[in-house]
Amino acid sequence: MASRQEIYRITFLNKGKVYELFARQVYQSELYGFIEVEEFLFDERSQMVVDPSEEKLKMEFQDVKRSFIPLQAILRIDEVEKTGVAKISSGDNIMPFPMPGFGTRNLSDT
């Protein structure tokens, strides 16, 4: 019996667009405030019909070994049964979650 490997669908904001990718590895990074994504998966079943957004994602992530995505950009992470079509869609109706800025502390306040 072959061991089943998990597949994750990661949905996140990037440059005002919503990216939806599939990967085998997703975990909290050692870099504070980031999620690490490894082993990207792209749908290889539909070679006859070419989806332009999936082709763009393949080109963008073709040489990427590991991607670090900021926590505040993550919209959703799902464990799924099988891969689907990776896509980029409009992020017009999505507002990123507000996060406090990490600045330097004013020393005169202490």
C-alpha cells in the first residue's frame, strides 16, 4: 500500500492579486511572520487546454525551491485530496488583515 502524501491549497495575496497554489509542504518558518511553502504542484492533466494564469504561475515558480509568504498575506490553507488548477484572480474585493507595524521604540518614552 503506497503512503498518501498530503496536498495543500494555499491562497494568498500578492501584488493586489489572489494566488492559489498547490504544494506538498507547508509549515511555519523560522523567519518570524512567514509561512514556508515547498514542493509546488501544478495540474499536468490538462495539456490540451492551456490556462494562461496557470502558465504564468508555472513560469514564476519554476525555479523556486522554497517560498516564504508573509502571514498577513495568507488568506487560507486547505488540505485537499488532489491538485487542481493553480490560478491568479483579481483581489479587488479582498482587504488584507491589518497588522501593527514593527518599528523602533522611542527611547525617550522609557
